[in-house]
Amino acid sequence: MSVQAISWALSYPVESSTEKAVLLVLANYADGDGECFPGQESIAQQAACSDRTVRRVLEAFEAKGVIARQERRRRDGSRTSDAIVLLA
């Protein structure tokens, strides 16, 4: 957890309480460089919303330049959680 990331998320202007909840969950997972790897199901559970809502919010954040995502794959080629970087 990065205290700086959480402070940034608390002060970042968002459009809804759901966006704020998702941003705070990401900040809670973030390391000192603002990078984290939470799964969408975990984010949804902790932000009290659906997986679909998480996908929508992450897409909106990425389009606005709030986060950057990089797809990650396991050795067998299957997908795992994306790497997410907070662009504070």
C-alpha cells in the first residue's frame, strides 16, 4: 500500500462514488511506484460493484489518462490480471 497513492486518490476529482471506490481500491494495492496487479473480481468485491462496472471504470480511467494498463499472460499463454499503473 502506498500512502501517497491513497492521498492522491482521495483528492482526485471523479464523476461518481463508484469511480472513487475503484480508484481507492487501486491505490490501496499500489506499490511505491503506483503499480498494482489486482484482478477485476477483487476490485469489484472491494468497491461494492459488478465486474462489468469495474471494466467500464477502468476503460474510462485509461481513456482519461488516470491509469495505464498492460496485459499480462502466464507461461501457458492464458491471461492473468493486468498490470495497472496510477498516473499521478
